Amino acid sequence: MSRHLCILLVIAALLGGMTACKPKQTAAQLQAVKVEAFRKRQKIEAIKAYTALVTKYPESEYSPKAQERLNVLGPLPAATPAVKK
């Protein structure tokens, strides 16, 4: 009986330790990930706004500058799946 209990405890300890295998991120690494996500969202919003301006108001004095910025920003990035928390 005690042998089975020892085996079960060893298995439980091994399985419990396996969940902690993912390396922890430092505060700086987490901040870098957040900043990158923010910049990506800002770029997407800028592309949408400049596209709307050029489309709705092609004769506007701001349209050429908006088109220049669109050329620099490039196309909208492909959709990516949402990150699960």
C-alpha cells in the first residue's frame, strides 16, 4: 500500500513540475510585448483613417499627404487570431 502511495506521490510531483517548464518573462519583456501590440493597433488605425480620407475626400488638400503616408505604412496586416489569456 505504501509503495503505491510513494509511486503516486512521485508521479504527482513530476506532473506538477512539468507545468512550470515555461520560462517566466521579465517585466521588460512583458512591456516590450505590450508596446509592440499597441504599435500594431495604432498602425492599423492609421491605415484605416488615411484610407477613409483618401477615399471620401480625394480632392482634399490633405489627400496627397495621406496617400504618401499610406504608401509608407503599406497594406493592412493580415488578420491574426486573438490571443487567449
